[in-house]
Amino acid sequence: MRHKRTLRFVRNEQGSFTLEASLVFPMILLCTVALLFIGVYTYQHVYMQQLATTTAEKLAFTWDNSHKELETGSFRPEENDGLYWRLTQDDLSDLFGLLRGSGGGNLALPFSSATSLVDRKLARASNLLPQGVTGEASYSNYFLDHQVKVRIQRSFLMPAYVRKWLGKDRAEGAGVSHVVDAVELIRTTDLTRTYLLSLVGVISPAKAKAALIEPVNNDMSGPAVIIRSEREAASYLRSLVGGTAVVRTTASGKSRTIDALDARGIGHQAFYSMTEAQLRLEQMPKDVELLKKDPSMKGIVWHFFKKDASGKGMPTNAFRQELERNGIVVVIHN
């Protein structure tokens, strides 16, 4: 009887599903968790690779002006890195000797401040990296090839035993981008072909480097010019546009002295102390008549020079609109 009860118990299938599930479920759970962590590892690796590549591309895209926005590339016209930064501040070892890369700059990220122009440009990568991401950014100048390299890394956001099981505790990424400056390359090539043979043996490297002097003002406007009278304004205007003073007669027989007539046939007039009433009654009718009746007069430009910072004596908005409607361009000089 005991043998029969044992045999019936062994052959009885009740509860078999529960038993099998209790044996298989841990394996399924383990595989699911493993696949989950592998997916997280793959995502972080791909994310770091994409972040490094994007950072290198944005640095290369804005390399010609450190004031450019990294996201949009926009900048103010007066913001620039100087006129000769490609020759003196771009890690080019010797323009008049052996042209080769000088090793470039190498900067740890994140970085808050830098001294040289190359380091300041590389340090901007810190603005693109999320918190917890570290690495390095480097720049190499091989004269014909300029490279920006970014290597970054971040610890895995997962338990320590999983990091040990995967054999890696960091997600890494690397990106390389080439600086493209087509306009400057064409200009430099043309300059080299034109003048290099003439300069060899004539000017020393020290004198050539001394000649590369940045403009006085950051906005490249040059030294300030002080105007104190109508005569000085007219003289400055002639030097500015390369024009000469001429006298023209209108169709109605009135004489008109043009302060500076340039090579394109555009007449430039300098105004320093005249009132708006005088300009409207005496000067404007003559210039309007010249524009309409004299085919050699291609245009008229009125230049107003401020006496002081208050702007006293400048034309009103209504008068400027009246001049523009009659084809006269208005320029205000500070």
C-alpha cells in the first residue's frame, strides 16, 4: 500500500506548474536584469560618443571667432579675435620658417579660465558638457589641416557589482572635427603665391613678426579723428572716400560745391554747424536737382559730424526721412 501511494504521488501532476515556474523564473529575471543593464551601458556609451562628436564639431565651427555662440554661431560685428590671430595665436610655430604644427593645445575639462587664445577656445567646451562629465580637449595646427579633438568620460550610473561584472566603470566617447576656413585658406594661398618669393631674403622673421601689429581699437576702427570745423570735416571726408572737391552747376543755374566726389560719381557733403532750416531751403534743393538732372551724378551722401556727445545739431527723424525720400543718403559720424 505504501508503494502504491508513493507511485501515485510521483505520477500526480498537480502543482507541477508552480514548481517549474519557481525554477525557471529566477533565470528569466536574471536575463531580464542583465539585458536592462546592457541596454543602459549601450545607451550611455552611445550618448557619450554623440556628445563628444557634437562638442568637437561646435568648437571647430566657431573656431574663427571665440565670441561666437556655440549653439547658433551668432556674434556681434565688433567682437573678434584680432586681425592676425591665425598667424600669432593659433599655435602655428613659424610662418617664415618651417611651417609645421607646434603640437597645439591640450586642456582638461571642465575648465573655468585660460590664458592663451587656443586654451580659451577649448575651454568653451565646458559649457556644453553636463555635470559629472570630465575629459580633455585638444587642438592641432598642421598648417593645412586644423583638428579639434574631444575625449570625455563619465562613471556608470549603475551598482558597483554590475560595473565589476561588465569589466568597465566608465562610459567614454571621443570626437574629432576639422576646422574649415575656406575664405582664409584662399586668401593665405593667394598672398603666399604673390609675396613670399619677394620677401625671402629681404625681411627677417623678427621684422616680419613686428609688422603684425593689431589695430588700436578692438572694433578695428583705427585711431580716433577729432573734427573741430566744417573745413576739417570736408578734408577728412575727402581722405575717407578718396574724392576731390568740385563745383557743379544745377540745371537752374545755381552753383553747388561738392566737398568730395569719389571715383564712382557719388558726391559726399560734410556738415558740422549748419542748421536744419538752412539745409532744407538752400542745400537740399540743389542736390535734388543734381540727382534728377545731372546724369554724371550717381548719388548724394550727406555726412553729419557731431560736435559733442549730446548730438546737438543732428538732423531730426522727420528731416532724415525727407532726405531719404529725395534720394539723399544720411551718415552720422560720432
